Amino acid sequence: MNQKLLRVIMSAALLLGAWLLTRSVPMPVWQQLIVYLIPYLLIGYDVLAEAWEGICEGDPFDEDFLMAIATIGALLIGFLPGAEVQFAEAVFVMLFFQVGELFEHYAEHKSRHSIAKMMDIRPDTAHVVRGGEELTVAPDTVAVGETIVVRPGERVPLDGVVLEGASSLNTVALTGESVPRRVTQGDEVVSGCVNLSGVLRMEVRKAFGESTATKIIELVERSSQNKSKSETFIHKFAHVYTPIVVVLALALALIPPFFMESYAEGFAVWLYRALTFLVVSCPCALVISVPLTFFGGIGGAARKGILIKGGNYMDTLAKTGTVVFDKTGTLTKGIFSVSAVHPEKLSPEGLLHLAAHVERYSTHPIAAALREAYPGEHDGCTVSDVQEVAGQGVKAVVNGHAVCVGNERMMEAVGATVGVCEKCQGHVGTVAHVAVDGSYAGHVVIADQVKADAAQAIADLKALGVARTVMLTGDHQQVAREVARKVGVDETHAELMPADKVAQVERLLRQQLAASTLAFVGDGINDAPVLARADVGIAMGAMGSDAAIEAADVVLMDDKPSKIATAIRIARHTIGIAHQNAWFAIAVKVAILALAACGWAGMPLAVFGDVGVMVLAVLNATRALQAK
């Protein structure tokens, strides 16, 4: 780019010198041509080379070809009888075409640099512990199961779990969120985060090629391969439009002179108009600015922690009229926790204490929730004779007392009477009953927690004009209805198998309006078929399964459902800019083309119609980087 800028400056200076020389020193036309050829060839040699290459390859009709024909014609028109020399105009047109190219390269470089800086999330080295020694190696040489050390200020090179240490992580490059995330022993950490405080020793869980940072970079790099309908149309349009323009220009140069007294003099006049027509008809603004707009929109979304896999998904996302949600892990956290404790003979702490000890060795999610609610496992209590009863629960002897934790069937089996609990109203979830020595002691309600921003996500979607929100889940009807009530979705369907979810989405697609699209949001392996079937699939990237992320068209890196509305806003913003550029370019070009055909527009106005419009469109396209 610096070399081209230097060429522009030198050519401008030489053009000014040539103009002053030809104005002050009388010289024949051929000598003037030689003087102007110096700045012309300096600024236009690459354009002429590209045009010739296109001719040799049998695909000549592009902007380089149009510029070459128009400027060469302007250089030669002065040799026709009765024609005025147009040497300065020819160099001027080529010079400003290159100025426009310079602006384009600057805008594209700025966009790519912004995205590359944001996506610089993969460190070049990793500190691995081998044979008791700490070695600095390339991350792709570290195997799964090895231990790595991440010091404060370093970027996490590979996905893993914390073995020792505690720290805060900056996840802004992955999620767009500036609030640090606290991690300690046992927590999972994804690559690309920056370690802010303590030293972490981690066990590697994913190879370098499968790490989160690598997958994000690959997704963004591949996104440019999936062109939007607008981009595809523009490229097809340019290939049809350009030869039509060349034919019209030839007709404009050759046919009107037949109706004039002197064909030779008339040909000179109409050839100039035809050359002006060629200059202004160049589709640079459309061909360059529209793909650049989508590239900027994808980059702006990535900075917000939203990975859109291509411009075609931007088109689809912008038209979203129905959003269908999975429940667990999407609108809810997917992590069970105790929501209520209702004792009958013990204190709430005492009831939790017994339930947690009985479930000490169980791997069931409900057992994990009980242990999480009562973390004082090492309190001196004796636990023995632990038995898990299939389909009922767990029984054990705690401090000499027979304690049973399970469902109503277990309570019936031990002779404990379960009454109606008025306190349970408003607490929807799984109930774990507790009996001590055959006597009912109370129960604990365990439920999946609704995400903090789930209700806001639904409200934001409705504010954007999304007509319908639906929740599909395999959970029980009562739980589904309660979650739907809390978040505000329009309709819900529960107790569904994966195949049932696909059938529901098929039904919703048939009910869709032709002008709108359906988005499905999910996170699990069982959501992959539905993500692939929907018009646009949106996956939760932080906790979501690899299958869901691979099947999805959009990935939310921080698992926040509120980012769905952000993704739709970015898509609409990007599409809006692309449409602005297209209509602006077409309107200006049509107007100047008409003026050029009538002889009311000269080369300077033609230059604005081509280069000026391209520069304005490219500058407008860079706004897509500023994601809202």
C-alpha cells in the first residue's frame, strides 16, 4: 500500500509537470503524448497488465479492462480530425482510479487488521511439564493429558482443567465480555483467555487442532467462503453488466455519427462520450464495497463473541421471524441446584446435612446439587452401608441413623408418609424426599436455574420484531411451563425426543411467512439435527457440544441468549449498509450515464461517478465493523 501511495504522489506531480510543460511550450500532438505517457504508465502499468491478463484468460470484462479501454481511447482521441487532445484527462482518470483502489486497500487492511488483532488469541508457545522439568514448546506438540503452566499475563494455549492454583481470566477475545471470570481447582478453562493474576497448572483436555482458539480462528477464516445472496448477485451482475456496457459504448461511438454531416468529426465527439460512458459505468463500487461490508459485519460480530460462519447466514439472520429455543443449557444453565428446603422435624441445615452425606458417592446430577448446597462434607460424621436403589434413590447409615433420600416410591418402601406441601407452590423441580429411621423428615427441591439474561433475551427479540418465540424440551410439562412463564416465550412443547424436536421445527417452518426465517438455538448433541434443519442454527459455544457447534451457522461464545438479539441487529445493520451502497452506486451511475450519453458529462464527472462513488461506498462499508 505504501508503494502505491508513493506512485500516486509521483504520478500526480508528473501530471502537473506535464500539464505545465504542454501549456508553456508549443509541441506537436505526438510529443505531448510522450510527455503524458510517463505519468500514465507509472500509475497505470498494473491496471494495463491486469486487463491484458484477463484478455489472455478469456475473461476480460472487469474494471481493469474498462479503465484500460477508456484511458487508452482518451490518449488516442486527439489524433482524430477535429478532436481535442484528452491526454491530461486520461492520466487523471487512471490516477483517481488508483486513488480509489488505495482507499479500498486501506479499508480492507483496516478491517482485516482489526479482526486479526481481535483474533490473535492463539499463543505461539506453551509451558509443559515433562520429566519434572518445565519446557517451553509449540502448543501443537503438547499431548492430551499433559500438564501445562500458565503464568499471569499469558494467554491460555490449550483447553484444559485446573489442577492447581486460582486466578481471574480475561475472556473478552472469546466472549466480548470485559468482566473477568474467576477459576479455581477443577474448573474448565478454554484456550484464548488471558490469565490475569495467579499461576495455573492445567491438565490438557483437547489437542491443539481441537482447541477453542483454533476452532474460532478457523470459523472466522472459513466465513468468507460462504457468500451471501447479495455478494453472489453482485458478482453475477458484474459479469453480465460489463460486456453489455462495452457493447453500448461501442454503439454510442459508432452509430450517432452516421446522422451528422461529417462522420469523422462526429465520431470524435461521440467517441469521447462513449469513453466517458465507459469510465462511469465501471461497477467498482458494487463489486468492492458489498463483499467488504459483509466481511466487516462478520468481524464486528466476532468482536462481540458472536461467530457468524458466512455472509449467507447474515442474509438469513436479518430476516428472522421465529426463534425456537432448546431449554436445558440454552435458556437455563443446565446445572442443577437446590431451590428450596422444606424440613418437617429437622432444621433446614440438618436436612441438607443428612441428604448430602447420603448422596456423597453418587454421580447423579441431583446428588451433585445436594453436595454443592452442603459443602461441609468433612465434618466428622460417619457414613456407612451406602446403597443405591434403582429407580428410587439412595439409602445409608449416618451417625447410626438409617437415612433414605429419594422419590415417593422409596418413601413408601420404608413406610414414611409424604403429605401435601403447601410451601412447594412456586418451586418447580425435582423433589428429593428424606426419611430418618422410617419417619418422614422433609424434602429438598432441586431445579435447573434460568439464565439471568434469558427473559431479557426474549424481550429484546420481541422489540426487534421477532413475531414468535418457542421453547422445545425433553423435560416434564410442569417444569417447561414454569420456565416458559419466567422467560416469556410465546409457546412451549415438552417431553420431546430429538426426533420430535425436528418434527416441531418442520411444522413451524411450514407455518413461516415466505419473507421471514426460523432460527433454532441449542447446545447439546441431540440439538445438532435441529440446528442443521433450521434456516439458521445458533449454538451455545462455551458449554455447547462440538457436534452442535459444527452443525450451527452462528456460535455464541459466552452462552448468553441475549446475544441472539445482538446477532440479529448486527446482521440487519450489515445488510442495511450493503443496500445503501448498492442503491447509492446505481442511482449515481444511472444519472451520470444518462448525462454522458447526452454529452453533458465530461471525464471529471465520470471519474466522480466511478472512483468517487467507490470511495464513498468503501468508507460506508467500514461502518459494518462497528457492531452495535
